[in-house]
Amino acid sequence: MNAFVERVRRAEEALGKLFPSTPLQRNAYLSRKTGAEIYLKREDLTPVRSYKLRGAFTFIRRALEADPTVESFVCASAGNHAQGFAYACRHFQKKGVVFMPVTTPQQKIDKTRLFGGEFIEVQLVGDFFDECNRAAEVFAASTTAIMVPPFDHVDIIEGQATIAHELVQQLGDRLDGALIILPVGGGGLAAGVTSYLHEIGAGAQFMFVEPSGAPSLARSLEAGRRVKLPQVDNFIDGAAVAEIGKEPFRRLKSFPLDLVHLVPENSVCATIIEMLNVEGVVLEPAGALSIDVLKTLPRASIKGRTVVCLISGGNFDFERLPDVKERALRFEGKKKYFIFRFPQRPGALRDFLDLLGPEDDITRFEYLKKSARNFGSVLIGIETKDPRHFKTLLKRFEDSGWAYQDITENDTISSLLI
């Protein structure tokens, strides 16, 4: 047996003592919607609600096999890696230190402490990940603690590859010709799954999905080398990585660029809301990537095919729900923001309201400033049930002589005002 395959098999066997294989569930709603046979690999149902436990557990297990005297481990993370790391430290009863940015939401800090119990210490350092990562590296260098990376290590990759080992058992003959859709951040998950299925000669095909604001794999494949993005959009925090890992990219660099699909952050929000309302499935933004890309795939390309969407995590902070709903409405064209030049005269507001349709609702009305004695600039948010209503509404505004600017897609202005 291939050495990589054997190591993955042993990793899966060890993980089996911690939690059972995550379900592979056919989703009737998405199957009906797309014409494909859509299966969800539910990594959001691990004990820490993400696949990250697999890699962290495997890394720590191997470190202890190599040297049973190791007493402590350290990592830098504000998310799922921290929680998987904490759970594994408690399992092995080894001290773990987690470095997190000071800006980390309290909910994530509390969950990390919950999973690690008495074995975990959380240290808050800096405002950004890079700062706390450097602090973790300094801590590891000055102590006997072993640094556990989030994705760029062969043991982490082999731990994530246990997902593929489970897929082989769960799909059986349907694996041949199946399309496996994988979210990509640092690349450990995608590298592990593709490496394992390639080594066993499986006939599956792959698709990779990244956020539009963090296309580290896409830009690296374009350049033929690892590229560090000058900036990333951190909204899809579980996949917002500026530079794909060295070892993951080594395993992924042979894939053609056209297998990487970029999805807008606001589109992912619409998918989160859809899956919550229709299926009752709670997804974090990175966990929704593989489902979201289904919207853009030509129906003929997947009709009748077995398609596996890997759900990477479900650690959704419900304090983010208003922002997610807002972004979803804007993506679907059901909500727009305008700056109107509003006349300062009696009856002006009534004249404006009379232009609205029965399903048009003002969700925000805020004077910004008086730009002249007789006029004022007003920020107005309008929500409607059908995006087609806006075409009629805008024509009414223009026919009535209202001066306005649509700022919905103007990120600079909307980020300051909305």
C-alpha cells in the first residue's frame, strides 16, 4: 500500500476513536434545484463543528508518537484551528497555548476555552493574525512547546485527507466520475483530499472555490508560484488567507486554473440565509463556499452527476446575522441605497413616498447634510420583494425629476455611510 494512503488510513482509524465519520447526505432541495445529485459532506458535524480537528489531532498524535515526553503545544488562530487544537490538547491531556488577536470576538475565545478546558491557555496579542502568529512562533522558540500550524504541514494535510478516506467508503461506485467541490483557504484540506483520491486511483474530478476577496490559489496558479496577496477581504474569515501554504501548493500546482472558481462574499451570504431558512442548516461563510458555487455552474455540466459539496464548518456567530442578511439582500438586488438631493419644502417627503410601490419599503432615511439652502443630501435605503421593482421605481424617480446617486455597489462610499 502507498505510504501516504497508509498514513491516512491510520489517521482515520485514530480519529474514529474520537468521533464517527461525518455524514454524507443527499440534499433533495439542492438536487432538485440543480438537476444533479447533490451530496453534502457535513464537516460542520464534527465535535468542534469544522474539519480542522482532523489536522490538529493528527499532528499532535504524531508528535507524541515521535516523542512521548512532549509536554505542550502552541498555535495561532482566532477560529476553527484554535478550537480543533484545544479539543485535541484536552484529549491527549497536554498543555496548549493559543495566541489570538485582541480583536477576537469573545464567543470564539469562550468556545476555545470550553473545548480545551483546564489544558488550554489563551493569550491575546496584537490586532491582526500576523502579530499573534509571530508571538506564537517566539513562544515556541523560547520554550519546549511545539508549534501546530493551521495548514502548511504534511501531518495536517494527511489529517484532513481522512475526509477522502471516508468519502471512498460512503460513495462506493458513485465516486467514479463524481465532482468533488472543495473550499480553499490555506489549501490543507484541498491538498489532502485530492492527494488521497489521486493516490488510490479514484476517478473523481475536482473543483476549488475561493472567496473573490482572497484568491490565493487562483493568483498562485496564474503566476506558477506562490503569490502573497497585498490585501484580502476578511469577511469569509475561514478562507481569507493571503498566501496559500507551501506544501499545499506543491500538491495543487498541477491543477489547471479553470478549476478554481471565485465567488463574491455577498453571494455567499445569500447562500447562508437560504440554507438556514430552507434546510435549517447553519453554515459559517467558508462552509457555504462549495454550495454557493452551484449557482454559477452551467446546468448541463452537472445534470445527473454525483456532486459532493464539502461543508467545511458551521461555526456561525449569530451576532453577524444582520450583516449577512443585509449583504444577501444587496446581492439579490432586493435592497439598494441612494443619496437623494432632497428639496427643503413642505410636502416633499409625501411626494417621494407616493412614488413607492406597495412592496417597496424604506429601511433607512437619514439626512447627511444640507448642501444648499433649499436642498439637503439624504441617505435612503429601499428594500423590495422583487428586484425587478427597482427598474420601475428608478424610472418614476427620473420622470419626477429627482436627483439621486445609487451607492449600493460603491464600496468606498457605502462602507462609510451604511
